[in-house]
Amino acid sequence: MIVLDRDTWLPRAEAHRERAERFTRPHLERRRAGTDHPVEDFLFEYYNYSPGALTRWHPGLGTGMADAAEHAALGAYLTVDGVTAVDASRLERRLPGLRWTRTLLERTRDAEPRWSCFGLHEWAMVHGAGPERRHTSQPLRLGDAGTDEVVRSHTLQCTHVDAFRFFTPSAAPLNAHQLTRDDQIGHEQPGCVHVSMDLYRLSFRLMPFAESTIVLDAFELALDARRVDMRASPYDVTNLGLDPIPVETPEGKAEYVREQRRLAALAEPIRARLLAEVTGLLQHAAETTGEPAV
């Protein structure tokens, strides 16, 4: 085990907290004021990871900290001879999820990226919904009738089950695939904006067994993807400081594909790091518990 003295690990923890608070502080201020930001607050509301957890730094499995009362008080840590480290025995219960995550990451990495969805999943989530639609605080750029016509005039090509499950009943049959959780791994592909966004979920599920920088890197990518997602949505988001990507036009479709490719390139090294982390944790479990890594 590598052991870090307090003068080494504390600045890392503080730098992590300061970086995270650029995002958590405005969110918490809005929550106290009873307001919300439909783009910026999404990651805190949709994903099950609290602002407090995001600000907390973990050194990862195999690294201990001297004089670390803050971490010693956390349930996932043990302190032996003055060195506080992640309780490796807790890894065993994570093994089924880690194996599934490794398969998902590998299959997504190896899949052919697709660039033909044009962000129409957000349009399909409000098709035919009328006043019951999502994000009622944001007006529709083309109105209800114009939004519905865009959906009807395109072949929906969504490959992401967690977007598809929010399609309205009238839009779901229009998708090229009727996606289910059981076939999720077979449809995930690296061109999908939501797949890049979901690397954030995969990263924080590794905590506290991985070093926390990966979580903030994935969070920043997810926020970037969310902004693209909403710019390409049917909503008018100009009041939020975002320029629309009018995917109902050829020019808007071309811009959306450029953004898809940019996000996919940013996601690739994060996906590779996550895969390396997961593989390392599975190998550690195989060596220490006898559990197979496969």
C-alpha cells in the first residue's frame, strides 16, 4: 500500500473540493432559494449522487492516508496503525456490478458509432404531450404542433434505453428499436450523447475504490453533453444563455453531428480510464478473495 502523509493528501482533497464546488455551490444556492436551472441542475436531480459526495475526495484502493480522521469517520474506511484506507472487504459485494460495467464499457467502446439520431429523443419525450409535457417552464421553439410535426417527419433512431423510456406513448412506436433494459448492452454505442453523459454514473459507482478525479472529469463531460442535449431539444433555452441547435434543419443536423463527434472524442479517454479502473478492481478481487475476475 502507498501511504500519503497529511501534507500530501490534504491539498489533493482540498483541490478536489474547490473544483467540485464550482458546480455544487450554485446548485445548492438555487435549491435554498427554491429555484432551479433545467440544464445545470439536471445532473444532481437525475443521477443519484449528492453534492456532498461529489465534493469528497477518495484516494482509491491501495492508497492509505496518515492522520485522516475525516475519512476514518466514513463507514467505507478502516484505520490500522494510524493509516486510514478503503475497506477492501467491501469490494466483494460490488463484483456483479463491476462485471456488468466492464462488459458495458467494452461493448460500447467496440461498437460502431452512429450519427443519425440528431438529438430527437428530447422531441420524442414531448410528442403529443400538450400541457403535460416535461420542462413546462421552458417554451417550445416551434410550439406543440410544430414539435409534433418534426417527430412525425423523421425516423427516430434512439439507441439509449434511459432516453427511450421517457418517450411519450405516441412517440415510442416510432423509434427504430423498442429498447429494453435487458438488451441495453447490445444497443449502447459511443456516438450517443447520453452514453457519454452516463460515464458520470459509472464513475461515481466506483467510489470509494477509485481515485475521485475520474468522477469530476466525467461530471464535467456530462454537463457539456447535457448542454448540447438541451440546445438540440425542442425547448427555447436562449433565456439560459444557450444557443439552439435547430436539428429540424439540415444546418442544425450538421451542427449536432459535429457536437456528437466532439463529445465522443472527449468521452473516449474517460471510458478507457474507467475500464482500467474496473479491470484493476476485478483483478484485485480475484487475487484476494478467490472470486473470478470474469
